[in-house]
Amino acid sequence: MSYVILDLEWNAAYSKRAGRFVNEIIEFGAVRLDDDLNITASFAALVKPKITRRLNGKVKQLTKISLDELKSGVSFLTAAKQFAEFLGHSTLMTWGTSDIHALIENFTVFTGDYHIPFITTYCDIQEYCERALDKFDEGNQMGLGACAELLGVTFSEDEQHRADADAILSQQCLKAVAKRFPLEDAILRADCEEFYERMTFKNHFITDIDDPDIDRAQLRFRCDKCGKPARRVKKWRMHNKNFSSEFYCKHCGRKFIGRVSFKKRYDGVKVNKRTLDIVPKKKQEEQQAEAPTP
Ligand SMILES: [Zn+2]
């Protein structure tokens, strides 16, 4: 088994033909790994932009790539072809799925077909690291720098955000967690429509209490004091993507707020439940008075 970690850089470019902004890929950086996840080869290609000749400030600042540098690059399709040769039959890996989204977008714009021709198997290293570190369900996605820090992998801030440096840092994170979690389980088949459905699925919170994807049992709460079933005494209302209501426990007399959110993902619905104390109105006003005005 061999793996290739790909990291792309792109520039938000306004395409008149598409009538919208496109994340135009300007750099490919990749490393190939052997069975033990050690780097055996590297790949780099600069892409000469076609949609716009203007690099937006953020890209310039972050990547320190200049337009002059890019002028020596090749077309996107040439770079993609060179990369396909480098990849061979290895499993493609990226940190998070945004590089896959960028590839889908660039192939769509330049060929009219959204399929990524060189991909057969795929692993999202970000999700893999999050699962291995037990951080997958924490709402926020873990950044590459944060993951490296957590694992004690040292890196230079200056070198980051160039494709090759990010690919190497991803490899170090991958290697650091690989012993904790089976890597085979994180590899997906990518030569099928299901892969594209999964990649383009937009995670979202369910906001309709009657949505059939809501497991009704999750709308029941137990008293957080005595553990007995509590009764809902108010209507459900939305509070920051959560359903929220007041509950009453007739066994111990406790009143509390129950909050639950349902996040719809490709793989299913992630439920998040918690209970809160009811803050008396007067105290609430005091807290609001203390809060700094924005
Ligand atoms: Zn109780």
C-alpha cells in the first residue's frame, strides 16, 4: 500500500463565463508515503492562472506566491496530468475535504466534467486525526496547525501555507496518530458516485421539530439531579440551532432547561444534548448589563 498526500493552493477568481467566483488552483504540492508512512518522493507544480491574472491579497500574504512565479507554471490540466502520474495507484489523501472541492470545481470549469479522473481511493487525514484524537464530534474542525501542536509535532509558521510544507506537516500528524487508530477504516472508495455525493453533502442543523430525521426519543430528558424522567412544560423553541424547552421533575421538584441539536451529516444525524439551570429573569438582566457592549 502506498499513499500520496496532496495539498493545493488556490485563488478566488471571478469567472465571467461561469458568472461566479471560482477557487482557481495555482499550486500542487504532494508527497508519496510508503507502508510505514515515511516520505519517499515529492511533487510540486505551479499552475499558470487562466481565469484571472490578479492574485487576491490573502493568497499573496498566506502563500507568498507571486504572479511572476506563476507565469512560469503550466496549465491546470497539464499539472493534473503530471500529478496523476505521480499518484499512480496510491491512495489520495488530503487534510480536510476542501482540496477535493477545489479539484471538483476546477475539473468542472476546465473540462465540463466534475469527476476527478485520477482518484480511486481516498482518505481525509483531518477526519482520521480527529477520530484518533477523539475530537471528531466537537463541532469545530481541527486545523492542521492545532493538530500538530496537540501531537507535539514542531513546525515553522513561516513555511506553512505553501503546498509542500502543508503536505509534509500532514504526513507528520498522520504518522503520529497512525498507531492509535486503524488507517484502513479511514480509506474510502472514490471511483463511484457515492464518493461525490459524500464530498458535496452539506452538513446542516435540522431546524424543523417535525423533521422525520429527528429521533423522537432524543426529545425526552431525564432530570439532571435525580435521573428520573422529567416532563416538558413549555413549547420547543429554537435557540442557536438548538431546540430548547423547560422541563420539570415531579420526583424532586427540579426545573431545568433541556437543549438538543440535530446535525445532519452524510453518515447520519449527530445529536447533542445538554441541560442548563434556569437563570431567573433578574439575574439575566444583571448579566446582560455586565456584558461589554459590542
Ligand atoms: Zn429530579
